[in-house]
Amino acid sequence: MVQDNDTSAGASRFEPQKVWDPAIRIWHWMLVFSVVSGWLLGEFRSFSTMQWHIYAGYTTGTLILLRIVWGFIGPPPVRFRALAVGPSTLKNYAGKMFQREPSGVAGHNPVGAISVILMLVLLSVQVMTGLFSEDDALFFDGPLANTVSGSIRTTLTAYHHLSAKAILVIVLLHVSAILFYLLWKRENLVKAMITGWKIVRK
Amino acid sequence: MTMRFKTIFMAILISCASLGAIPMVQAADDDAVAQAIKARQAGFRLYSFYVGQLFAMAKGEQEYNADLAATLANNLVAVTELSNGMMWLPESDNTARQGKTRALPEIWAADSNIGDKAQTLKDAALGLSLVAGDGLDALRGEIGAVGEACDSCHEDFRAEDF
Ligand code: HEM
Ligand code: HEM
């Protein structure tokens, strides 16, 4: 068991709790791998590596499907019910977000929950448009590209490129937020995503 | 029929005909610029037709045939050798002709290096034509450079959508 008391905000108000189940932790780090490699293989594509971009895309798609299932039947902190935060909760948390102490939430904090949903939606869009994308230079097409007309194919390919840029932005934001929690709020979320143990407000 | 009726009848006929002609003039979808745009797109379709079959062979989606591969690569070289400057008329970019072309205005910029991109494709096509009939491995070795030459020009000079 990991005793995580590295908080300066008075250990007594916080206690370690097992928050993230093994499945979501393995899932997260696999997603990082598939999204980063897929993104790089798409942006810096070549004839000999383009097939790997498509494999990375299938992996991402499979992980997204698994996450949707987990959102319904997984443990409470990863359920969609926990991610669906209302405007008042959100406003309340956003007001306190810049306080210099750990949030100590037994799951995603409300702002984090919004970004999680946004990431899942964007990645779904990325995979779905990818299935219809055409590459008329290296001649790799998504498996469903031939089921739609040429002009729709061109448009969906354009959206695939656009949402790839959006994913870059939100992932950078995601990592910056994690760094903000570590450096400003002195809350190590990464350790929690690795071990499952999180410092939670009593 | 009297002379007056004939005159009125002709006048109506001519008015109708000229009214009908106005939308045709306004649409201007077959002026010199429109024709040039269609011609260069047809040229790219030709690239695509030749090189697409070579890519299909390289990926094992179409059976390798040495004679066909050599012919396709030679045809590609032939079309890349055409001097097609007259297809890139001024005012034929995607701001002047929205919805008709994906050619970006950067093509016509003073510091545009589109000529270098075209030359890269010419060189790659020539390299491919020298080996395309020598077996699948030889084809696979050279075809990547052709696709990457197409890709790199589209990246800089072709809009994502019409
Ligand atoms: C089944 C899933 C996927 C398929 C079939 C697929 C297919 C494709 C194809 C055919 C292209 C080339 C388009 C072109 O050359 O114009 C492409 C480009 C790209 N894809 Fe995917 N993709 C998939 C998933 C993903 C995912 C999950 C990501 C990122 C997380 C991604 C990021 C990119 C990027 C960054 C590019 C290059 C875009 C650019 O140059 O602007 N793709 N993809
Ligand atoms: C492509 C890159 C990444 C993607 C797509 C991504 C996606 C996600 C998603 C979807 C979640 C929510 C987990 C859930 O489903 O409940 C999450 C949580 C998390 N991610 Fe990432 N992530 C990426 C990179 C990273 C990196 C590089 C780090 C480490 C610096 C990281 C650290 C975390 C942490 C600590 C959490 C838990 C946040 C919390 O406590 O609320 N992620 N990530």
C-alpha cells in the first residue's frame, strides 16, 4: 500500500484512498501510447509507415469503445454519472480552483470531468472521420472511404485534419493542467493514475 | 399576319432569348479560367490513375505485372514532363473561384517554391520508371518517394476542401 502524505496542506484533513481501478489505469497509459503514436504517424507520414497510423487509429477506436462500456458498468469514479457535472458544481469548483491546496476529490474534479468528456468526444470524431478519410498522395484510405461520395470523402478528410489539431491543443491543455496541480496545488495526480491511490479530502 | 404583329412577335422572341442568356453570362462556368481549372484537375486525376495502380501493386492489393508497371510509370513520367504553365492562370485560385478549385493563392506568391515541388515529383517519377518493371521489391523501393512528392505539394499548396 502506498502511503502518500506529501501534502503541505495538513495531512490530517486528507487520507489516501484507492480511487482508480487497474483497468482505467492500464487503459489510460495505453491510450496515451496509441494517441501519441497515431498523431505522430499521421502528421509525419510516409509511405512505409502510413499503415501503422491506421493500426494506431484502430487501437484508439477500440480503447474508446471500451471506455464507453466502462462508463456504464465500471467503478463509481469512472462512471459517466460521475463525469456529468452540473453548472453550479462547475462554477463552485472553478472559483476555488486556484487556491493553493490539493482538491482532494475522490475521482475527477468537475473541471477535469469536462475535459475528459471533451477528449473522449474529440477522439471519437477523430476515429470516425479517419474511417472515411482518403489519402490521395500515399494512397491509404480509411476502410469505409469507398462507401461515400468523393466530395464527402474530401470533407471528412479535412475534418480529420482539423480535429487532429484540436486533439493536440486539448492534450497539451490536459498535461498543463496536470502540471498545474502538481506545481501550484501540490497534488500529484500522475502518481494516482499509476498506483490508483489518491489523496482524498476526509 | 400584319407587319406590326410580326414586329411585335420578333421583339418578344428576341427579348426572351436575351433574357435567357443573362444567367449563362453571369454563371461564367466555362470561361478560360474555368477551363484551365478543369484541365489541371484532370491532369491530377491522370497522375492518380497511373500511380494509384502502382501503389495498389506495391501494397499487394493488385497483382504485380512487370509490363503494366513499367508502362504506368512511363506514362506518369510523360505527364509530369508536360509544360502546363498555361493552366495556372492568374485569378484561378480558391479565393477568386470559390468552390471550384483547391489551389491556394500561395502558388502565385513571389517566393513560391511550387516549381521545386513539381521538380521533386519529376525526379521521383523518373527514378520509379527506371525500376518499375524490375520486380515488386524494386517498385516498393522507389514508389514512396513519388507519394511523398505528391503529399508535400498538397500540404503547402492545396486547400483541405473546396
Ligand atoms: C481508424 C482510425 C483512423 C484512420 C483510418 C485514419 C486515417 C487517416 C488517413 C487516411 C490520413 C491521411 C489523410 C491525408 O493524407 O490527407 C490520416 C491523417 C492523419 N490522422 Fe488519422 N486515421 C485514424 C485515426 C487517427 C487518430 C486516432 C489520430 C490522432 C489521435 C489521427 C491523426 C491524424 C493526423 C495528425 C493526420 C495528418 C493530418 C495532417 O497532415 O494534417 N488519426 N489519418
Ligand atoms: C495523448 C495523450 C493523453 C490522452 C488522450 C489522455 C487522456 C486522458 C483521459 C481520457 C483521462 C480520463 C480518464 C478516465 O477516462 O476517467 C485522463 C486522465 C488523466 N491523465 Fe491523461 N491523457 C493523455 C496524456 C497524459 C499524460 C502525458 C499524463 C501525465 C503527465 C496524463 C495524466 C493523467 C492523469 C493524472 C489523469 C487523472 C486526472 C484526474 O485525476 O482527474 N495524461 N487522461
